[in-house]
Amino acid sequence: MSTAFPHLFEPLQLRHKTLRNRIVFGAHTANMAKDGLPGERHLGYYRERAMGGAAMIVVEPMPVHQTALLTRGNFRPGDDAVIPHFRAITDAVKAEGAVVLQQLYHVGQHGDADNSFAPNWSPSGLPSYHDSDGSHAMRETEIEEIIEGFGQAARRCQQAGFDGVELFAAYNALIDQFWTPFNNRRDDQWGGSLEDRTRFSRAIIERIRAYCGEDFVIGMAVNDEPDREVALSREAMQEVISYHDERELIDYVTCGTGSYFDFYKLMPTFIYPEKLGVSLAAALKEVVTFAKVQAESHIRTPENANYVIASGDADMVSIVRGQIADPHLANKARDGRPEDIRGCISCNQMCWGRRSRDYWISCLINPSAGREFEWGGDRFEPSPNPRHILVVGAGPAGSNARASLPKEGTASRSPRRAVNSADSFALLDCSRAGGRSSS
């Protein structure tokens, strides 16, 4: 093992599980479900990142109620039919040595009735901020219905082999709406004081613990939004998380950026500085004594990730787009080969771009993303007929092709999907869209 990133590859105890390093492939909407069920596309996608060395994988969000459905590729809420399909994924991920969780979510007033065919539920009936939809102020019976929805979703996760769940409280989703005075204008036991505004999240966690027991990780995803005064400030978020931490309710908290008030920092492009989520992570590290803290958002390289851990600003790092671009980022960093990592360029064309068009996500510089199940993954094997390759064109296609080829003096290898020719020389023309190979 390389000593280039010593802090990044220290193990970490997370409740009853030991993470083999500090690199997490965090939750994001891959939007791959068919008929509400995960399939071979999901299996190949997550197994590849576990095989690539990620210590923990948080599978894309599960809506906990019909009112929570947000995309056509969402999973079925409230249906035990998902359990055997997820079991295939958790078995595969665990076989590669990774811990596996699933995120549970409800976005409240920001729902999409076109996909859910249901009203949007929220604490106080306010409208969304990214479309023209309104919402329905939840009755107490409906609040209980959602709490039970989270509990039942966690039960299904445990039966499907997940090691725990991550509660989505980021981006001004439903849990965060109950925390935030701007969204929560209730005058009953669910609004007002800090104790009452956190009653909803505490009740969800207590219900999950009752169903799933002590050997089950419960994480919480939150976000940093200092540019919108209606959002929770860092000081207010410290107060909320500290309140949960004092009661040892959550095992870790992960810190992202942006929100439904400001989409731009949800998946920041290359114009934003790196390590965006670290400021909130460092602030929360100051107030927690039980929970681990994870930083995410624009932590794209092992150098940055190692620095965040070494500085003490976080215990873990979530690298999502970086491991979409190169599923084997962790192993390459561990082996002292950071120069071989296919780096994310934060273009957002095929991850956020395809997701916003309600397709399953892909990657501009890694066309195998989402196709691992049919392309044999993103791995390489020795070629039976080594060749000299001339790569023409240094755009994403050419650069990726060059990165796939061996360095001079090393064993020849070629992508599994490459043309297999007995010729000793081949031209790989990447100077036009799609590229072409010829002899």
C-alpha cells in the first residue's frame, strides 16, 4: 500500500462496522430503476465502485411514501417487492469488501406531482422554489404516516441486507423543512422551539431503531447554504446536529452544499472552488462528540480528500462524481497511482444533465458509467495481441483512450470493448465525436 495518502487509508469504526478507508461513494439519484425496481444496471454500477475500493456505498434514495416520488426512475415506496432485488446488490457490494447503506428521502413541498400523482406534503403548506407547485400542510395523522414510512423503509433495507440508512435532511427536504423556521410555521408540538422542530427527525430515528435494532447505522445528510438567509445558518445547523448528537441518535452526518433555494451548488461545476462542503463539516466537528462527520461537494481528488482528513475537518469524505468518472479512484490512490485516475472535470453534462432530463445518469469522460453490466465494467485485461496505438485527438475521448493504454515498458493491456485485431499497429481517431478505430 502506498504511503502517499496515509490519512485517507486509515480504517474507521462506524457503529458496528469498520470502514477499510475514509472514501465513500455517497448517495445520488442514478435514476436507473425499471418499474420501480433495481436491476442489472444498478448492480453493475454499485459493484464496480465497491470493487474499485470505496469503503462505503450509499445507494440512491428510496422514497418513503407515495408523496415522495420525484423521478420516473425512483424505486417503489411501501412495497416489499424491492427486497430481493436490493439483496442482489448488497450481496455483491459486501463481497467486494464495502459497507452498504441506502438513503431514505422525502422532499416535502418540493415534490413532483407529475411523477407521484399525489399532493406535495409539507409542514406549513408553502410552495416549492424550483417549480410552480404548491403543497398541503400536513395533519398530525399524516406526520405519523410519514414517520412510519421511514420506519418501514428502513425495515425493508435491513431485510435486503443493507448495513444501515442515511436520512436525507439536506437541500431543504422535508426533515430540514421541519427544522427551518422559514418553512415550519406550525404552532403545535411539531413547530416553534428547537425541541419541537426536531421532534419529527427524532421520531423517525426512534422508529427506525425500534424496527432495526442497535446493529444498524443511521446517518443524516445536511447541507450548507450561507447565501440564502431563509435557510438554516451554520450556527443553527450546529445547534440542530448537536441536539441529535447529545442523544446519540445519529452515527454520522454528511455535509453537502446548495439547496432547492440555489441549485447551482448542489453539484458545483468547475467554476466553483474545491472542497466546498468542508466549511460546514469543520463547524459540525466542533460540536459533535458521538457522530462521525463526512464532507462532500467538490472534493474530487485523493490529495484533497487526504488533506481534509489530515486537517481534522472531517472523518470521512464522499466523492461521488469523482467515482462516477473513475470507479477505481480509491484503489489507484491506495496503490500510489493518482496520475492514473480519470479525473472528474465537473462538466455536469451527463450526470446532472441527464438526471435533469429524467434519464439514468452517465459520464462524459467515462462512457461505461451505467453500462457496467453490459460492457464488463471499467476494468482492463491483457490483450492477446499487443499493438502500437496512435491516438489522434486530445479531447475527453482521446485523453480517456490514452489513460486506458499502458505506459511504455509495462505489460500491454487494452479495454475489453476495444477492437481485437492481430495487426501490430492501429490508429485510434478521437478527433471527432464518438471516435473511431482503424487498422
